[in-house]
Amino acid sequence: MTRLTIAVTLLALAATCSARTHSAGNLFLHARDVDEQYDYIVVGGGTAGLTVADRLTEDGETTVLVVEYGELSALTTRLGSDDSIKTVTGGFAGISDPSHLFTIQSLPQTNLANRTIAVVAGKVVGGSSAVNAMMTIRGTVDDYTRWGQFFHDDDDDESSHWSWDGLLPYFKRALTFAPPGEAVTKEAGITFDTAFWGTAGNDTDGTTPVYAGWPSFQYPGTTAQIEAFRGIDGVPFVNDSGAGEAGVYWYPTFMDPTLVERSYARTGHHDRAANRENYHLVTGSRVLRVVFDGTTATGVAVVPVSPEDGDEATETIVGVRKEVIIAAGGIHSPQVLQLSGIGPRELLESAGITTLVDLPGVGQNFQDHPILRPAFTYNNFPIHPNPQDLILDANFSAWTDTLWNTNRTGPKSLATGNAAAWLPFPIISPRALNLSDALTTQNHSLSLPPNTHPTVLAGYRAQMLSLASALASNGTAFYNLILTGGATNGIVVDLHPLSRGTVNINTTDPFHTSPVVDYRALSNPLDVAIMADLIRFTRRYHLSNPLTADWNATEVSPGEATQTDEEFETYFAESISPSEYHPSGTCAMLPRELGGVVDEELKVYGLEGVRVVDASVFPTLVGGNTCQPVYAVAEKAADLIRFGPPEGYERA
Ligand SMILES: Cc1cc2nc3c(=O)[nH]c(=O)nc-3n(C[C@H](O)[C@H](O)[C@H](O)COP(=O)(O)OP(=O)(O)OC[C@H]3O[C@@H](n4cnc5c(N)ncnc54)[C@H](O)[C@@H]3O)c2cc1C
Ligand SMILES: *[C@@H]1O[C@H](CO)[C@@H](O)[C@H](O)[C@H]1NC(C)=O
Ligand SMILES: *[C@@H]1O[C@H](CO)[C@@H](O)[C@H](O)[C@H]1NC(C)=O
Ligand SMILES: *[C@@H]1O[C@H](CO)[C@@H](O)[C@H](O)[C@H]1NC(C)=O
Ligand SMILES: *[C@@H]1O[C@H](CO)[C@@H](O)[C@H](O)[C@H]1NC(C)=O
Ligand SMILES: *[C@@H]1O[C@H](CO)[C@@H](O)[C@H](O)[C@H]1NC(C)=O
Ligand SMILES: *[C@@H]1O[C@H](CO)[C@@H](O)[C@H](O)[C@H]1NC(C)=O
Ligand SMILES: *[C@@H]1O[C@H](CO)[C@@H](O)[C@H](O)[C@H]1NC(C)=O
Ligand SMILES: *[C@@H]1O[C@H](CO)[C@@H](O)[C@H](O)[C@H]1NC(C)=O
Ligand SMILES: *[C@@H]1O[C@H](CO)[C@@H](O)[C@H](O)[C@H]1NC(C)=O
Ligand SMILES: *[C@@H]1O[C@H](CO)[C@@H](O)[C@H](O)[C@H]1NC(C)=O
């Protein structure tokens, strides 16, 4: 979109939406037009950034500027034209418009037959919440206990406010739970428990933040595929996805239940804040670096993403009174820090950047969820309607269109589905204890790049010891199988990969290039053993389970010739993706002696007035998709910024 069309769009909005006539007054297309100074500057108007900016401006006084690389898309209403973002059907319309995504390819992956991997992240107001698949997941209690324990080596769960109990109020504040309709709840056997969720309409101004909604239809095969887990001993069934337990369960969709459209950080936070005079947003603008007086942040340097003639070299410095909050996501937050002189000294020197703080962890500890794609097809799946009928049964397909076109109900209200298995390793694998022992005793430095800083290695070792206990416990989910309701299986996800990658600036031309992303997939050899067991369990579910036997599955991939760990290694090299689009860990919340970048208040070590708030602070991935955890972390961060740490946790 050109500047001109954006300006016209804004004028049109101002003219047509009387309730929002004011909003164009605090939306800017160029940093030279914004105020000289703000209380807070938020770098990145994505999932976390918009959440924090909304909360900080609720008082009507605190001034906040959000600087966003992407653009503000047309309003997400039925009147708008922003179909790729608002469409829920199928779950993946959001990535169909390339102008809403960064285009980055990873380094060739040596353990994946030198394949490069597309690094997918949102580049639009709303960030990745505007383009994601809308699965609304939390992970388990232990995922959050683990975060706090890296700071406190006793086993007392209460010793850190980074814990399940410390996050639960923020999970509740982050989302508005809109329960599934009575008919579909009964028909599909959906269970849920509102005790784990926040309630609609409870914000002081009567508006609601992001919705956790539900479609009005489920394929009956989904319920059958859930029930089929009863054919395997020990599989837990969990009543609600928000309970923090591993098991098989139903979960909601980030969806506005009335509009039946995506609900995301733009609709839930930007649109709430847009009529506040103290909230400003500048789009099409990139924060190059944070500006300092000594080690105290005084502002940011901003450049236009698509410079007009004469703009090329124009860098605008915007001043900050209190703090810069970096929320550019797992791929770009480490880039902003490194370009600001905060990162591993050797890297910065080779890029010609003066080191302000030698912080070896910035851009290290990179994690994402690997996707495995085994393929099973049922030769005799008798349950109809199912997703295949959309193609095979013209009558069903016509009915589907009628429901959608008249009332926005029926199968087209489904995104990627609402049920999956999230299972702990002892239930998946007969050698859980062996692999746990192997992870404890392995030489951890062999899995990291040579010359890794000792503090980063110490942090990796701490993570591996924690995950070794998790492998032997029923409290952490390692296995995820998405249920489809149809005659083919969904993807399998490794929820706790052991390999760690890097996201570093390109030292050749650091200010004008994308970050260099290296997943370092399968660099810890035990990932192969774990993933092999995930596939072996998937076989068990489909091929030796009395409750799926009648469906008569055929294993299409990897196929029965693949049996040993070595054979699986070859198969994975050709077939896995190291990314479920959940980049995390690159500005880890860990003690500095464990390679940490931010402390328990999310403040960057060695600096005054800089925090990081987004998925890059997760020290270890959670056993679930990352969007809901990002919202909860951002809600908690807003309270840390406004009120400091909770009582009893004053900084030592
Ligand atoms: C295709 C896809 C599918 C996904 N599916 C799911 C799902 O179904 N469920 C789920 O829970 N999670 C899903 N995720 C993951 C989830 O959406 C993300 O983990 C989460 O949104 C990340 O939030 P964030 O705040 O860390 O970053 P983002 O939301 O990505 O925000 C970062 C923002 O910073 C901006 N930015 C970057 N650099 C700069 C700079 N220098 N200056 C200014 N602005 C900058 C970006 O444009 C972006 O808007 C998916 C992600 C993708 C991409
Ligand atoms: C990957 O690339 C390296 C370096 O170019 C080469 O030595 C190796 O043979 C390649 N591996 C495969 C599987 O192609
Ligand atoms: C699930 O939780 C709801 C709400 O507390 C409760 O009514 C229901 O009985 C529970 N169902 C199961 C199977 O435990
Ligand atoms: C609204 O929130 C307040 C404070 O968190 C709580 O006490 C109250 O019960 C909530 N009301 C509803 C209707 O959920
Ligand atoms: C995990 O659950 C299974 C099935 O209930 C049980 O047999 C096993 O003992 C449990 N393992 C641990 C470590 O609790
Ligand atoms: C067409 O589909 C509808 C809805 O699934 C069903 O009620 C009806 O019986 C179908 N008609 C035929 C001819 O299959
Ligand atoms: C649409 O909703 C109305 C009101 O609930 C209902 O009467 C009508 O049958 C619905 N139409 C379709 C096609 O489902
Ligand atoms: C686990 O290790 C023990 C001892 O090393 C060995 O006897 C056993 O066969 C192993 N089990 C599996 C499933 O690999
Ligand atoms: C672990 O590997 C590193 C790197 O190769 C090596 O220097 C170190 O001696 C090894 N440690 C042990 C205990 O083998
Ligand atoms: C780094 O930037 C240079 C110059 O633009 C480019 O040629 C090179 O491909 C980049 N390297 C990587 C790994 O992206
Ligand atoms: C299962 O499907 C295969 C492939 O279509 C077929 O050859 C076989 O007879 C079927 N088995 C049963 C028990 O129906």
C-alpha cells in the first residue's frame, strides 16, 4: 500500500466512523510528526506491545508511543476489506497476504539436509496475533514453575512470582472467555470450566480485550478421535485447556463470537486505546536502535520502512522520560538490542558496533516448536460429515455455504479445530527414564556452537537438567497431536525441543539486513530419540489401538521401513520443520550468570530504562502455542511497570 492510499484510508475512516473520528489524530505515518518525548516508547505494535501500551494508557495520563514496522490494516469489521486477517475459516488465511509478513530465510540447516526454512512472523499492527492460526493454548503448571526455578534453586514453587499462580490472574485478565453454544457443547461433548478464565464485559470502560471464543460447529469425528485415546492406558483427560494439566482436551479460538472474526491485539488493545489522547501509534516505521545517555535510555532512533524521496537517511530521534519497552518479537528484539550495542562483544565488534553492555545471551538460546508430519489415512472412516466431505459431498458443501452466508455458523466457523492431545513423556515412551538419564549425563557443551560464552552454556545446562526431570514427569507435555475429525491425521509437535539456535545481526551490513536466523535443528542428538518416540506413539494410537482399529489406518509416512533411531534421523532430516512460528528465548529471562538478558522484572541487565516484553523473554518454551502466554506475560509486565514486583518479592 502506498502512503497516499493509507492517507486516503485514514480520511475515509475518520469520515465514516463517527465513534472513531478522534483516532486519526493520534495515528502517524512518519516519526517526524510525533511528539518530542513520551513517558514510554514501545518498540513493535504486535501481540505484547499493543497489550502493554493499552494498559499503560488506561489512566488517560501516561503518554505512550508505539512504533510499528508494518501498517495499520483496514478496520476489522464486516464493513472492512481486511479478509486475510479477519477470516477464521481454516485458520490460515492470515498468512495469505505477504505484505503482512517479514520475509526471512534461515541459514541452511546442516542436520536437515541443508534445507533453509522460512521464518514467518507478523509485520502489521497486531504483529503475529494478526496472522496466527488462532489456537488458544496455555501449557502446563510446570512450564511456568520452571521459569521461576531458574532464579531460585530451592524447590519452593512460591519463591518466584514467575510461577503458575503468579501468571493465572494475568491469563484471566488477558482474554474474555465466550463459552461455546449449548447445542455444539452437548453434541460434541465439549467440556470447559470458566474458573480458569476471565469474564466478558468486565473492563472499566465496558469494552473487552481479546476473545477466547468457539465456533458453532464441530465435526463428530473429533469427538470420536478424543474418545479413542481411552484405548491407551494412562492418557489423562482434562476438563479445561486453562487448567495447566497435560492431557487430551478441548481449547478455544482467538475469535470474536459475535462477528465470527479473528480477535487479536489490534482489535482487543489498539482499538480500545485509539481514542485516548495519551496513546500514539506510528506505523511504517522501524526502530533502528535505542539511544542512551551513558547506560540510561533517553529515546529511540526511528527510520521510515519505505522512505520517500529525500527521506532515505532521515533518522528521527524520539525522546523517552521513563522507559523503552522492546516488543519486536523473538526474531527482532535481539536485533534491536544488538544494534544498540547490547549483546555478545565479539559479535558486536565484528559488526563495527561499539559495545555498551557485553551481554552474551542476546540472540542466543533461540527456540521454536518442531513440526513432524507423519501421515496416516483411514481406509474406513465411517463418521460423517467430515472435512473431506467439503470436497467429496456437494450437498454438504452447499449446506456449509448457506449456514455461513446466512448466520456465520457451521463448519466455516472452524479455524484449525479445537481439540488435541498434549501428553507427558512417560505416557508416550517406554524409555522415558532412560532418555531422562541420558539428558542429565550428556556433555551439554557439544550441543552448542563452539566458543559459546560460559554463562550461556551454564544456562543451557540448567535448562537441560530441568527438562531431564520433565521427561520423567507427568506434569509437562512433550507430545502434541492435533485432531482433525477426518480420515487423515493432524500434525505432531515436539513441545520441548532440546536444540538451541541463534538469531544474530548480519555483521556484513548490520543496519540494512535481516537478522541471521539459525535454528540449529537437531543439534542435540537426543531430539532425534525424543521425536522418534513421538512418531512411535502416533503409530500406537493409529495402528495398535482397539478404539481406532475399525478405521483401518495405513501409514503413508514415514512408513514401516523406518524403525530404528538412525532410520528416524534420516527421515527427520528430510521432513521436519524446526518452526511452528513460535520464535522464543532470544532475550531470555534468566539470571545473568546463566546467560540471561532480562531479570525477573524484565529489565535488561546493565541498563536503566529498558525492558523486553514479548516471546523472546521465555527462558524455555511452554508446552503449547505461544500467543496466549505472550498476552499473559504482557499483562503481567504492564503491572510490573506500573506497580513494581508484587508484595513480598522486592528486589534483592
Ligand atoms: C503463521 C503463524 C501461526 C501461529 N499460530 C499460532 C496459534 O495458532 N496459536 C498461538 O498461540 N500462537 C500462534 N503463533 C505464535 C504467536 O502468534 C506468537 O508467539 C505471538 O503472537 C508473538 O508475540 P510477540 O509480541 O512476541 O511478537 P509479534 O506479535 O510478532 O510482534 C512483534 C511486532 O514488532 C514489529 N517489529 C519488529 N521489528 C521492529 C522494529 N525494529 N521496529 C518497530 N517494529 C518492529 C513487528 O512488525 C511486529 O508487529 C503463530 C505465529 C505465526 C506467525
Ligand atoms: C551440506 O552442505 C555442506 C557444505 O556445503 C556439504 O559439505 C554437505 O555435503 C551438504 N550436505 C548435504 C546432505 O547435502
Ligand atoms: C468440568 O467443569 C465443569 C465446571 O466446573 C463441571 O460442571 C463439569 O462437571 C466438569 N466435567 C468433568 C468431566 O469433570
Ligand atoms: C470484575 O473484576 C473484579 C475485579 O477483578 C471482580 O471482583 C469482579 O467479580 C468481576 N466481575 C465479573 C462480572 O466478572
Ligand atoms: C505417569 O502416569 C502414568 C499413567 O497414569 C503412571 O503409570 C506413571 O506412574 C506416572 N508417572 C509418574 C512419574 O508419575
Ligand atoms: C444434504 O445435507 C444436509 C445437511 O448435512 C442433510 O440434512 C441432507 O439430508 C442432505 N441431503 C442429501 C440428499 O444428502
Ligand atoms: C439463521 O439463524 C436464524 C435465527 O437463529 C434461524 O432461524 C435460521 O434458521 C438460521 N439459518 C440457517 C441457514 O441456519
Ligand atoms: C533402559 O536402560 C536400561 C539400562 O541401561 C536397559 O536395560 C533398558 O533396556 C533400557 N530400556 C529401553 C526401553 O531402552
Ligand atoms: C565436553 O565437550 C567439550 C567440547 O568438546 C570438551 O571440551 C569437554 O572436555 C567435554 N567434557 C567432558 C566431561 O567430556
Ligand atoms: C549478510 O548481508 C550481506 C550483504 O547484504 C549479504 O550478501 C549476505 O547474504 C547476508 N548474509 C546472511 C547470512 O544473510
Ligand atoms: C484395510 O485397508 C486396506 C487398504 O485399502 C485393505 O487392503 C484391507 O483389506 C483393509 N483391511 C480391513 C480389515 O478392512
